[in-house]
Amino acid sequence: MARLSYGTAARIATRELHSSRGKFTFVIMSVAIGVAALTGVRGFSSAFRTTLLLRARSIMAADVAARTNTPATPDQQAGLKELTAAGNEESPVTEMLSMASSTTSLDPLLVSLKAVDPAKYPFYGTVVLEPAIPLKQALTDTTVAVGDDLLLRLHLHVGDSIKLGTERFRIAAVVEDEPDRLSGSFAAGPRVLLTQRALAATGLMAPGSRVTRRYLFKLPPAKPGQALSDAAVAALKTKLETLLPEAQITDYREANPALTKALDGATGLLSLMSLVALVLGAVGVAMAMRAHLQQRLDSIAIMKSLGAGSTQVMKIYLMQTLLLGLGGGVLGVVLGIGVQMAFPLFLAKLLHLTPSLRLDVHAIGLGLGAGLLTTLLFTLPPLLDIRNVRPILILRRNVEASDDPFTTRMLRKLKGSIAQIVASVFILAGLVLLATRVSDSRQVGEWFAGGLVVVLMVLLAMSAVMLWLLRVFLRGTRLHLPSSLRHGLANLYRPGNPSAALLAALGLGVMQIAAVYMVQRSIVNEMHVTTMENVPNIFLIDMSTDEVMGVKVLLSQQASVKGTPEIVPVVSSRLIAIKSVAMDKLKLQHMGRAGQSLNLTWAPTADAPPPGDKVVEGKWWTAQMAADSASHPLVAIERGRANRMKVKPGDTITLSAQDDRMVATVAAVYEADSRHTFSRAEFILPEPALAGLPVVWYGGVHCDPGATAMLRRVLYEHFPTVTVIDVAATLEVIRQVLLQVTYVIQFLAAFSIFAGIVILASAIAGTRYRRIREVVVLKTLGATRPRIATIFSIEFAVLGLIAGAVGLVFANLLARELLLRVLHFDYQFQPWMNLGTWIAVAMLTVVAGWMASHRVLGQKPLEVLREE
Amino acid sequence: MGASGSGKSTLLGLLAGLDDPTSGTVALNGTVISNLAEDRLAQLRGRTIGFVFQSYQLIPTLTALENVLLPYELNDDSGGQKAGLERARELLVSVGLSARMDHYPVQLSGGEQQRVALARAFILRPPIVLADEPTGNLDTVNGEHILELLLHLNHVEGTTLVLVTHDPALAAHARRVITLRDGLVVSDVVKAAAPPVSAPSVGL
């Protein structure tokens, strides 16, 4: 046997490609659609994420921030220097309360100072000033920018001067908006923005004064065309945690809880969709290749009878597979780029965002690689089957005939399939590898890859069991059933029929499509709630008890105020001990000294958590327990805080307020909802427990974003001592980002679902070639077209119903696990949606089968006389 | 009879209405079929013609019994399944497959498959049975056996049997032999009487 060169193999392979162009076009299209879905979703989602994260960073003005109340030790300063030497940019922000006075009237006023380095601050976002001048120009060593409430209260104007400590400063501008207002301190008093050097010059930073420092970091820019890697951010975060053990370190993804969740959800979902696109593409390839190879059996038998060895034939078909995979892959990448470019055009009106139209080399490589690899991986087992194709096939079909018992047959089959099994193991390994490469969220990738293997096995097993049950059922009843139904059902388990494979593929497809839909729906629902109108965007700090009523009345008279203002009592307190261990004996990280001073509050209702808060551990107290709380104090703690303090329900904490000590038992741990003002306090006690302690009130109210300046002015006039913090601009940024996330994930989900349906439909369509002969025989025997159509419809409907049922069960499981465990969103079983999907799957299967069989039905029965 | 490519299959296709003639008309049992709609034609064909093919053409998903029953189900609207079932069983017994009724085609040998096909061709007692090289895929012993069965059934059921072959030995069994070459009828010989039919030997 002469060795077949790869060149000759390729020539024979291409020759065959030429001969049946129609069928091969179908295979190439299947590969292309899969690869296009992957490249399109991947490319666009990475571009979108980059843009989105840039906005998220502006909320913190940095990539990573470390917030501490203790000045840096020399060691720590050296450590910070090292970090900047490594390419990170660092800029300190110092915040403190101080007194300011007008240089003309000498009226004193409590102000909240914020010292920055205008050369670097902010790394992301902009400080909006009035007049609109750059921050660098406004802040010099002798000038400051102030909040408009300061001008109002001290009767000053831009250009006038104020005195801070020992120095005088000219007011250069009014601060309209700071990007990091939400992540800074919510302190009382109008804002005064100045440079670090100016602050040093005032002499206010005497030892012992309460100063909060935030070190803002910006990572070195990533390589052009690449998103900032999450790993680099995490690495810097870890370094800072070791360097500044008492500091609270946050990265840009944690700047706002709603935003963090949205980003996590979107990232997870986008990963899921990429993976789904990958697997569905692979399914498309696998089904197309299977049908294709079935068709080639004759050619293979002929080649073998002409003296070709298995290796040679395999070489030829390997070349052919590679050509098809490559052709489909290239076409798919081109299509994918088209899709990727079309997304922003579709979304332009909704998003006001233009993801850079650069080609993501990574995504293209991945798409091409995935197309080729899956083509190979999924065709290797059937290709290995070539070794078993006996040349006798050329003379006779159906040479395989055996009456052996089932087990012996299975054993023999298993022995004969070792190569296939080994190849299958490689398939799975390859898939896992691809899945981890494709996934932005490692967790989603791991869950998916692990789940995929299990689900595929279970699906195959379940399909086999279903078919077996069907067979048993038919055995018992078959001759009593109407003949079309019987024939339709019998078609499902024809010998050598890929029903089990098709069922598994369909089930897998349904599972993934439905899971994408469910996860998407859950995330979008939650984000719609988050972007609701009534999120407080104006905060009122330091109201006295006798001002509260007046503020409420004033707010209710403002047309721009939406909803009821939430006004929360706050009692200042210090944490003395946890579980009877004094604080200075405890080594808790990231608590710092500031961690020991806490805000206590009580809920408006005696026996239920305040609006928006949800108990996650323990139980809320009853009205009776609340009434007894003066003698037996209880406390509910916000989850994050409870975790940092390492306390659980049943533990005790010792608090001191106004020199009174109180040992409170932790009754519950709750999750705060950042939309409510109550999330400002992390410790909730029953009201009687706090009776008699000095209270200040905090308020939160939603105001039309355009009218906040007006509201501020009205409040200053009537309640000059109340500090008003306006975060409307920041919240608007968050709201926009959230909206964009929902639009994009809905759009991408719709796209993946559509692509999935196309791929599944084409997988079904791929079975049409094996029907031709059968249609012809039936016609010859006198079957009308409606009759044949009925038989096929029953077959497809049953296929769709089984695949839909299995797929939906797993879709719910997958969506539930992903939502609850990985992404921390709510999961709710939706019976109607599931029922609707089930019916839709069955109907779509029938329609796809119909469309595929349409041409087959028109086949002239004369074929029956022509030997195959 | 005729050699490969002489037009045997084309003629058979036209006779059974499996293909449309480019010119002229085809009448089946007195009905002009060349202008019938496809589905009407299928029904007419189902009732009038039984087929036996060289490569059996059984439906792989149906058992032997179901394959035999299929024309009955496709063409009988009376719903009298029982009568059909009985007839199918009888026919299978008469071709010696009483023990293989619930087997699938892949579980049957070529000869057995062709016997199922024979039973299927006769189930509706069609006036005409078309057999296209019915022994072409079989060895001599099986081939002879099938031929015996075919002729026997033909005799018992009283159908018109049209047998297509290139084998003169097979053609020798016919009362009328039409020879084709290059699409043309070159001879049409009618014999006085058919040779005697030996009783079929059932069971191989």
C-alpha cells in the first residue's frame, strides 16, 4: 500500500467537496453560524465591558482605593512608593472636618475639607466646577473650590476669601459635582476642595485630629486593545491589604453595590452566552459532520474496495474535515465581525455609547480556534469509525445482522469503541479548556464546564432511557395505535438512527437557551427594580430632633420631591467589645479605629426590619422583645459588617453611648438595600434600647435630577445647619450604566437565543438526507404527502417534547445554581414560561423538521428503482 | 428483459406512475394515470400495484409484520385493521417467516427481507405486481427460493406479474417476454402456457 501524501489526500478531499457542493455548503454554514455567534458575542461583550467599566471607575475616581484613618507609617510609605515604582499611579485624598470663616464677617462654619492633588485627581471622571474651569486651574496653593451652600451660608461669592486654620484662601469656583462623592465620607458641612499642600499649610492636621485618607490607585495601562485585567486589579488589592492592614480596600467593581451586582451579573451572563454560543456552535458542527459522514459511507466503501487503507481514508476525510472547519471558521469570523459591528449601530440610540470598533484579535482567534477544534473534536469519533467500514458495504447494505444478546453486543461495541471513547475524553478536555478560555468569569466557566459534562452524560442517558421506554411502550401497544402515530414513534429509534444524539443535542440546546433566558430575565428584573425612580439622591445630614418635622413638611411641599422621604434616627456609639473580648485585644483586619465608632438606629416599626432590609440569619425581634429591650438589648447587624466582626446571631457585642454601656445580643444579620436611607446605619436596635440617648437624624429623598440645586437652596434657607449632599449626578451615572447593561444583555441574549434556534433547526434539518429513501418507498407503496407529513410531524413533535422536557429541567437547575450561588441574584421557577417554552420547542422542532423535509417530500418515487 | 441500461427500469417507472412520460400517456388498468395529481396517483398505485425490489426496500424502523401491513394501512380507509393483520400474518406464514414476524429488517438476512417484501407486495391483492430484479441481490439458492415463492403467490392470488430481469433463466418462467434494447422494444414473445409451478419449499 503506497503512502498517501497529504497533498494527494487534500486533492481527493477537495474533489469530493466540489462534487456535492449543496451538502457541503450546509456543513460550512453550520460551522459558520456557531463561530459567528461566538465571535460576535465575545467581541462585542469585551468591547462593551471595557466601556462600561471605565464608567464604573469614575464613581471611585480610581481603579483601587484604600481608605484609612491612621497616618501611614514610614514602612507603609515605603511600600506605597514601591507600588508607584511598579507602574501604578497613586494619589492621596484627605478628608476632615474643620471650621472655616468668612474673612469679612468672621462667621464660623463647620466644613468638610477634601484635599487632593489636582495634577492627578481624579484618575477617572471629572470634577464639575462653576465657572467651568479645569480643577488644576481652580486649585492652587492659595485658592479653593467650595460647595454653593458655603457661599449661601457665609454670604460670599466666587472671588471672595475664606480662612481655614491660619491661612486665607480665595474661592476660585463652586464645586458642582465630584465623581467620587458616593465613595467619600458623608460628613456634615459644606464642601471645601483644596490642594494637599494648601491643607498642610493650614496647620489643621495636628496630631489627634480625625482625618480620613483615601489612597487612590490607577493601574498601569493595559496593552492597547485589551481590557484592564481583573487579575491585575485583584493583585494590587491583595498587596494593599497586606501593606495597610487597617485600611478598607475597594476596587472599582465594588464602588456601588447595585453597580457591582449589575457588572457581576452582566459578566456572568456574557460568559454564559459565549459558552452557550461555543457549545451550540459545536453541536451544529457535530450534527452537520455526522450527517456528512453518513453520506460519505459509500465513497469510503468504494475507496476501500479500490485498495485504500483505513489510515489513508482517514487522512482524506481528516483533510476534508479540516477544510470544512477552516472554511466555516473563516466565514464565521467574518460574519461575527459583522455582527459585532452591527450591535453598536442597533444599540446606538439606546446606549449613547460607541464601543471602539477595533477588531478583537483575541476573540477572532478564539472563534477560529473554537470552530476548527470543535469540528475536529466532534468528527474524530465518527472518523475513527471509518476503520470499521467494510468494503462489503459497496455490495450490500445492512451487513450487520446479529441475534446476540444485548449485553454481549454492548460489550463488543464497547471494545470496538475504545478509540472513540479516548477521542471523546479529548473532546471533553478540549471543551473544558475552551470554556475556561472563553469565560470572563472563572466561576461561571468552571460551573459550566463541569455542568456540561454531567448534563451531556445525563442527557444522553436520559435520551436512551426515553427511547427505550418508548420502545417498550410500543412493543406493548403498537398494533393498537393508529398507524401514523405508530410509524412516527417507531422512527425515533430506528437502528442506526442518531435519535439519541439528536435528542441530546436538542436537549442541550434547549437547556442553554432557556438558561440564558432565565438568567437574563432575573438580572434585568432586578436591575429594573434598582433603577427605580425613588432611589434617594439627596441626603440630609445632622438634623436635630426638633428640625425633623419641619424638614418633612418642607420636603412634602416641593414638587420636585418624589415619594416619601426616609428620615432615619442615628445614635453615635462606640464598639467596646465583641463576645466580651475588648476591642484592643481583638485582631480584626480592616476595621481600624474608625470601625469602633458606629451608628445605631431603630426601625420605624417595632417588630419588623426597616424598609428594604432583609434578614439573612437569625430572626427579627417581636414587639414584646422590643418592649423588653431596655433591659435585654438586642441588635441586628448588616451582613458585611457582621462578617468583618465575625459575629453570628446569639453572640453579644458591647456598645457604649454617652458613657452608658450596653451588652446587646445579636438577634439577626440582615442584608441592606442600598436604595434606602437605612442602609447608612449598620446596627439596628429596638427603639426602647436607645431611649434617652442623643439622636441626630439623617434623611434621604429622591428629587428630580434637574431640580436638585433648587431643593438644596430651599433647604439651606430654612435649615442652615443641615448639610445637604447631592449625589444625583453620580446616581444618574449608575442608572445609565445599569440601563445600558440591561439593554445590552437583553439584546445579546436575544441574539444568542436566535442563533441557537438557527443552529438547532439546522441540526434537525441535517437529518433530512436519511429520509429521502424512506419517503420514496412510502410513496411507492401508495402513501400520500399528507400521510408522510403526519408521520414525520409526529416524530418531530415527540422529539421536541422529550428534548424540551429534559432541556428545561436542566435549564432550571443551571439557572438556579448560577443565579443563587455564583451571581447572587434571585431565582424563581416560572411555570408558565416553562410551559410556553416547552410547547414552543415542540412546535419549532416540527416546523424545522417540516421545512427540512419539504423538499424531500417532493422527491419523485422513481428513485426507488435506482440503486443507491 | 434486457441488458443494463436498456430502459427496463424507466419502463417500470412509467408503468407504475413513478415518473411522468415526456410524451404520450400511460393507462393503468384502464385509468389514464399520466395526468393524475401526485397524491391521487399514489393512492391508485397503492391499490393497484404491488412492488418487489432488488434491494428489498423495507422500512428499517418497522418490524417484518408492520412492513407487510404498511400498504394495507396506507391504502385502506375502512379501518379494519384486524382483517389486515390476519392477512399479513397469513402471508408471512406462507413465505415461511412465522417465527420472524417481530424482527426488524436489520435482524433479517437478505433472503428473509425479500420474503417480507413479497408478502408486502401481495397484501392488498393488487391486480398487478411489479418485480424489479427480485433475485438480483441474492445467492442462487435464496434467489431460486424467492422466485418459487413469487410465482406461487402469483398463481394463488391470481395477479398479473411483471418481472424485470436480465436473466434468461428467470424470463423462461414468463408467459410473455418483452425484450428491450437501448429504450426500444426489440421483441415481444407470447408463449402458449406458463410452465408448471412447483410447490414452494418453505423454510430454508
